[in-house]
Amino acid sequence: MTHEIAFNRLADLLRDRGEPTRYTGGKLRTRGICHGGDAKDTVAITRISNGVAVYCHKCQGNTDFLAEIGWTLADLHDEPLERSRDRPADDAWMPCRDRGHKRVAQYVYRDEKGAVVHGVTRCDAKDFWQWRPDATAKSGRRWSLNDQQGNRLVPLVPYRLPELLAAKQADRVIWIAEGEKDVHALVDHGLAATCNAGGSGKWTAEHAHYLDGADVTIVADRDAKGREHALAVVESLRRLAHTVYVVQAKTGKDAADHFAVGHTDSEFVQVWAPLPHPQDPAVTA
Ligand SMILES: [Zn+2]
Ligand SMILES: [Zn+2]
């Protein structure tokens, strides 16, 4: 099971699970185990340039399918990328491990100098555990960002802050997504990307100030919460960023879905230009 080719790994995994597959029209098709298994052939699996694309037509994406088979986005690549950061050794503890949950992803937030500030660990039952490093704790971590009175004990930093600052220095566009999974999808496609911990509604001025003078593209999730979140990010950047555009996935709900079906970064659909380049016409929502 150590195929370098993600397509082959996935084909083997489905065969080992006894899932029916059919190769047709250049795609491997299987049933929708992501949504209970009805609708045969609804999931299309395609070999792409350096990995595999998975798309369930009923779910309009691959999030649930990947969760069902215990894969992260990194697994979709031939010779998985950044595995060490995404998926650390299985011996590290998390609070729901005793209930039999397995870790599927871990996201580490770092300060300007690369030191760990806080992190998020996600399990296969979709618990998101926020933690901060603490050398005096048995696991090396405390599973909260606050003290018992609810006061926050760590600064809030955007995800991949050192990479964000380097990209800004190089005048690259900074992409802001709603969650870490989408950030990794963007990064895996060569873009500089960030988000805040905790998902929609948790973006703050503290995150925004790192984007002073930056060219920003926000990928808004295609739902009400996603629009609200994008609006909050836009407002925080109005007097700060150089340019701000808002785009949405061409297919599916978010950046991960968009790339999973093989779209490129230039195919995102622009929905708003709240702070356009001086040469561009302003576009209202
Ligand atoms: Zn599905
Ligand atoms: Zn759990």
C-alpha cells in the first residue's frame, strides 16, 4: 500500500473494501459511499497531472468521500505533500482518542519567526480540537486557547503566517479561504493562502493587520455563512489592503471542491471587487 501514484492507491483501497468500480470514459467510477452508498457510479475518480481528482456528483465535492475513506487532501497527490505537517505520528494524544476516534489532520499556527502559537487537530468524527503548546502538560499541549475565565492566552495569527509574510514581501496575491483544508488545496496548486482558526465568523482585526498593503483574493464559500464571512474579511481589509477581490468556486462549495474536479485558479468566478486595482472598474456585489 505504498504506491507513489495516488490513483492506484485509491483504486487498491476501494478494491480492498470490496467496493464495485468501473472504468469508463477515462474515469474510474464507484458508488457514493460518502452519502450512504446509493446511486452507483456517482463518484468519478480521474488521474490528473500530479495526483488524483475525486468528485461525487451527488455531494458536489469530495469532502465526505475523503472523510469516509480516512484521506486528507495531501493523500490526493502522487507522493503525498507536506504529510509530516498534516499528519503527524499517530502516537500523539488528543482528547477523543479514548473514544476510538482517529486523527485525520492537524494544522499548526506559527508566529512571524515560525514558533508554534496554537493549533487545531481534527478527528474522523469531525471534532476540531484547538490547542496551545505547554511544556508542563503531559501531552505538551493544553486543549484550550483560553484560561478558565475565558480570557484568551495566545495571540491570534493567520494560518501559515511566515509563508504569508514571505509571499507579501514578494508581491504575490494572498488568498484567504474559510478553513485550513481549503488553504491546503490552494497551496497545493502553487498559491499563497491563509485563513483564521475556527472557520467562519472568527476572522478578526488581529488577523487582518498582517495583510497591510497586500493584494488579496478571498474565496467565499458558496453559502450564507460563507458570504457573511467574506463580507467580514472585506470590511477588515478596507483601509488596509492594496486590493481585494472576492471569488467563488466554479464547481462545488469551496476551494477544495473547485480544485478536486480539476479546475485551475484562473477559473474561480469573481463575484465582487470591493477594492479593485486602480486600473480596474469597481464591481459591486
Ligand atoms: Zn457523495
Ligand atoms: Zn473525535
